[in-house]
Amino acid sequence: MPRCPATKRDGGQCTTIVKAPQLYCYQHDPERAAERKRNASRAGKSVGGRELAGVKRQLQDLTRDVLSGELETGRAAVANQLINTRLRALETERKVKETEDLEARIQALEDLQPAKSKGAHRWR
């Protein structure tokens, strides 16, 4: 099967299999560069992106306050535990959304299959 001819960031060959008439995978297709840029921009502006920026600010403030002596280490440790819990919740939320998006894409692909082959290669 043909593979994407592009080189990955680490210098290795991309291993993604591509189907004709495609030459490149989604990540390396120069014709989809604008689409990838839009998607990345949307991700940064998402609620999760804003929340992550807020968590980073909280960690900076927490570190500054501990180092200046303004905040005792015990209270800072508890605050840090709560921030870590928030980060885990954000990551779980991201994974759920990613899974839902992938399921929708798989369903769209299955819906495009001819009727005779639909039952032959179910992904679920």
C-alpha cells in the first residue's frame, strides 16, 4: 500500500497509508495546510484552550506567591492539587470530544461505503 512520502518532524519517513488519488496524508498534504492552520487556531480559541491558559496563569501566580513568601507552602500544595485535578478533568474532556469526533468521522466513512460492503468491514 502506498505511504505518505513526507518526512516527519523527527526526520523519519511518515508511515501513514494513503489511498489513491491522494499522495499525502492529512498532516502533510500541502493543499490542506490552510485547513490545518484553521483547525489549530480554533483549538487554541476553544474553551479548553482558554481554560488551559487560565490554569497556567494560576500556576505562575502560585509559584510567585510561594517564592515571595506571600503564601505558605501547605496552602500552595493544596491549591496545586486542585489545579492538577482541574487539568485531569480538562484532559478527560478533550479525550471524550476527540473520541466523539472520531466516531462521527468513522460513521461518515461507513455511510459512504456501498451497501453490499457495509456489513463486511464494520469498525465497531
